[in-house]
Amino acid sequence: MSEDFDPAAMVARFKERAQAVQKRSLPPVEGAERRRFIEQAQLDYMDFAIIGDADATLDDGILTLRIDLRPKDAGGT
């Protein structure tokens, strides 16, 4: 792994990807294909947003992503 790897920059890129998915326009498709496109966009957003909210650390070559998935009223931020 490169010593130039920046975990915070990686997390920031995932935040940007999540925002890009939300801004993504819907292609001119209909029916089942449209539904699949929307479902995939929702999954992409969720995945990118989760990693984009992570606290990332790199210790001794091990990347750790700490992600609080608790509901906000249960101590989540």
C-alpha cells in the first residue's frame, strides 16, 4: 500500500459519489429497466453514503472504517 494513501480523502470521495448518485439523471428507459435503474441508484447511494460517513484510520497498513449505524435517537450522530 502506498504511503500516500489518505483514508480521510477516500471517505471524502465516497461522500462525493453519494451526492453524484442523487444528482444523476434518469436515462430514457421505461418499465422494468427503469425500476432496476432506480433500485440500483438507491443501493449505490446507500453504499456510498455509509462509507462517506465513516471515520477512517490506517494503522500499520490496516484500514479501519468505523461506521455508526445506530438510529440517531440511540446515540448515533
